[in-house]
Amino acid sequence: MNDRSKVAQVRIAVVCAVLVLCGAGCGPPRAAPQNLSLIASLRTALSAQNQEWLEQNVKILEQRRDAGQVSDQELAEFQSIVDKARAGQWKEAEAQAIAFQKAQRPTREQVERVARTRS
């Protein structure tokens, strides 16, 4: 194998590695199972453009943060959504909350629980 082939192979490997690393960290974070209902509740507040409901969700989020039930990544995502809504960007905040909700996947325990109820 000549030097040009080796260089080309290294470049391809580097590009692939970068794509894999970027893909792994892109998109909304995974929410803890106990916080899935908070995403849904927040979506309701956003779709209704209801400031009072928004602030109720913020209080719940703060309580869960203080109790260690929200990861730093989750907190950042929730805070970004709340900040948009507080700035009057309700539709943008709702779109972000929808993307956050759609990015979630069931846990193994949730899948097993559903399987047990079907059998």
C-alpha cells in the first residue's frame, strides 16, 4: 500500500469517527422516566400559552432538580424551552418540547411492563 492510500484511509477513518461522535451527541437528551410526564405537562402549558401553567412546571422542575432527579442535560433542555416561552416564543418553545418528547425511548423496564400486560 502506498502513502497516498494510507493517508486516504486515515482521512476516511477520521471523518467516520467525527460523524459517529457528532451523531451520538446530537438532538435532545434522554429524560429520566419520572420526567416524561413533565415534558407532557410542559407541552400542554406551551400549547395553551398559559404562563401560570408554565411557572407550575418550572416549580416542579426546580423541586426535581433539588432532589437530584433531573440530569444536567435534561435541566439544560427544559431551561432552554422555558426561556423561549418566557421570551414570548411560545411556538418555538412548543416545537422544541415536541422534539424533546419525540426523542425519548422506552426503558427496558417499560418495555417489559407492556409485554407483561399483553400476555
